[in-house]
Amino acid sequence: MSKKKMFSTNYEPLTPSVFYILLSLSIKEKHGYEIMKEVQDTSKGKIKLGPGTLYGTIKRMLEEKLIIEVQKNNHEDLERRKYYKLTKHGQSILSSELKRFADALEIAKQSTLNISPLKLITYSV
Amino acid sequence: MQNKIIMPSADKAYLWLLSFYPEKYRKEYGEQMLYMFKDLYREQIELYGTINFMFWVTIVKDVIISSSAQHFETMKQKSLQEIALSLGNSVLIALFILLLLTPAIADLLYTSSQIFALLNMNLALFIWIMNNMPQILIAGIVISIILYLITIIHLLVVLFKIKQPLFVKLHNLYIRFKPYFVISNILSLSSFMMLIPLIIPFFVNVSGVFTQETGILFKSFFVIILTLSQMVKPSKLLQSIGLIWFALIAIFVGYLLFIIYQEFQPQYYGTFPLDDIKGVYKLNYDGDYWITYYDVKEQCTQINSIKQCNTSLIKKGNTSIVEAPGELDKYLDKSIIVTGEFVKIHGPGGDNKQFCIKSGITSKCRKSTGHGIWYFSPLKIKSIKLK
């Protein structure tokens, strides 16, 4: 059964939650709660993921092989928590997204420079 | 991580909320979601010293949104065959629920059969206590079954004018105590609804395709029938419907008995990596029973118009017998001829992946071993004979 891939092309913008999860896992592997906290901090509270929303996104990201599960034996932690880390594919998707942002920012900067103060005033009116 | 804060009630509440997710998703991520919930709960306690109402609102909102998304995702992934199977099982489930709806029909035919309200209250109580006090649960179920049977007998006596002395006695018992069954039908309705969570897991185990959406439909069906039963007055027409009702139940009970009979027949389930099942088998034992399959190869040579042939056995593969009675021991390490039914199904492959074999409405599951794609068969061995 062919299923439409959601993050398959480098040029397709990622959803905010996927982007922030990838970003949080780019530093080190984390479990659900750590990911949620990191996403909340990085997005300055704009993205709040509950357990259901987070694991729904994680499921899709696992299917797309953007992340993988990692076994971690923490003897202090009696719970069988699953940790997740970025795959190479995930890293490249994140890099592409960051590059897309950088390119967009560059274009925006250039456009702003080309617009004269008079034009800006006209636009704002 | 420190997870020392004990919050059993909150955990239980969240576990209950997790039941709204599709079963497969819940098995995969439920445990992790519970850990995350515990962390959020602990964070809330550490920050505010208490759990406020908005915490639960956020959690419930998250469950509603994400569980709906997951159900939608599951439905999209279902093949036509699965949907057809789901519908087929739904018919069976509908019949089972019709059986449970007999109380409503009793109300429909002969109003004030409050005995069912008591029965339902019992069942509701059992659901509540079933985790802690199994003795009371068993006693309660026995009482409920007795009450249920008495009422069925009462209906049979009224409908079919049965004169059998024991039936008449029980009918009189019902009539005599009827005024004391004063518990309202509202309680009956609500406790019936409480029955649903008890019924759903049974069907999930049996068929594996019963969904919560279907459960909601049945709940609505319950409410409609029970409400109607309170509004309609007894009539000849309704009594005719009652007769049809009992006929349906009789068919259903017969079908159930047939399934139970089939279930108790010896069945052997195995895995077969081969298409061709004709040949010579050898039964081995290595924790499980194994049948080693050999291809019979005939090699002939012709020297001066004289043909000489030798047969040799070439090992082609193994198949395991999941369920094997002790009598198979006598065939160990001997060549055998197996006759039976073999159905080839595409298996999951890989180590420790669970596969399930469906037979009728039941399914049996076990972990697969070995890599690659396996073809496994619900294998009903009719006979095993020595070669």
C-alpha cells in the first residue's frame, strides 16, 4: 500500500512540531518528556505538545525514518523509557529546513534593502 | 529520573483515557505516554503544589485531538478485506448485544420487569469491584445469571404458555417478587452503558477488529431501545416481535455452541515455508514439536536399457506445531504422513514478530522466529500416521 510520505522531499516545509522535535534531538537523544520540554523552551512556549500529540508526531517521524529508537539502560530509572535520536535522513531534512529558512531570510533581507523608505510608508498606508 | 511520587488515581485516570486510542497505537506508545503524563503531573505538583482543573482540561483535550487523529489514520490504513471482516464481525457482535438487550424487550412486552434493573446494577457493581474482589465478582455473576434465567423463564411461560411445573414455579416467584424490584429503569439504562467497556475487550481479543466507533454506535442503540421500551405499551404485535426475538436468540446460541464445539476440537497450528505439502515428514522435538519436511527425490540411471532408481530424501524445511497433544510423542523421530488442511498466508518475517492465525472468530498468536518472509498456515491435521 503506497502511503503518502509527509516529510519526503527536502523542499517541503516541515510542520512546526516536526521541526522543533528534530531540532531538540539534534543535540542528543531524548525521551518524550525531555523532547516536550526542549520544544517548549526553544519555541518560547509557542509550541506545547501533550503526550498524545507528541507521540502521534513521533510515530509519523519513525515511519518516515527521521528518528530511531535507542535503547538506554539507566539503572536509576526503573521505567522502560524509550529514547529517540536523529537518523542521517533526519539530520539532512533538518539541515535542508534550516537552509531553507536561511535562504528565505536572505531573500527577505535583500527585498527589504531594495524597498525605499518611501515605498515602505506607502505599503504601510 | 525520579518518579517517586505515588499518584495511583491520576495514573488510573490517564490509563482510562488511553483506552480511547486504537489498540495497536496504545500498545506501542501507551506506556511511554503514561511516563510523560507522570512527568507532567510531577512538574505540576512541584510548580504549584497541587493539580488544578486546567491541567486535566489540557490532558483531556490532547487525548481527544490525538486519539481522533490516530483513529482516522487507522481507518485509512485498513484494506477492503479488513473492512469486510470488521463488518462481518459486527454482525456477530450485534447478535450478541441483541441477546443482552433481552431485558429491554422484556420491558417492551411486559412493562415493569424491574428485575433487570437489579441485574444490571449487579453487573455495574461487579465491573467496579472486579479488580480487587474476585470472590464477590464470581458470586455476583452467579446471582445475575440466576436472575436472568428466572426472567427468561418468566417470559417463556407467558409467551408460550408453558405448563412445566418448575418453569411455572419460577414464573410465580418472579411475579411474587416483582413489586420489590423498585429500582428505576434509568439505573438500568446507565448500568447497561457501563456494561459496554466490559464487552468491548472481549471482542477485541476475539476478533481484533472491533473498534471504539462501533462501540459508540452500540451504546446509542442501547439507549434508543431502552428508551423505546419505556414508551411503548404491550400489544399483540409486540408479542409477535418477542417470538421472533427468541427465535433469533436460539439461532445465535446455537451458533455460539457450534463455535465452542469447534474450538474444543484438536487443532494443530504450524508454520510452513513451503508451497508443496506432499512428501515425507519427520516429527522432532526441541521444546516445541517440529515437523521436518523432506522432498522425495528419485534418481534413475539407465544402463543397457535397465533402469535403476534410488529414492533419497532431501530436507526442505521445518514447520513447527504450536499446539501438540502428548500422543504425538509416539511419532517422534519417525517418518510420518500428515493429512489435513493447509492454508498459505503471507507471514510477517523477522525475529520476535507476533503473528496471529484466525480460525472462525478466534485467533491464536505466537512470536515468530527466524528471518525472512514466512508462509504460515492454520494447519488442521486430521491424521498423523507412521509411514
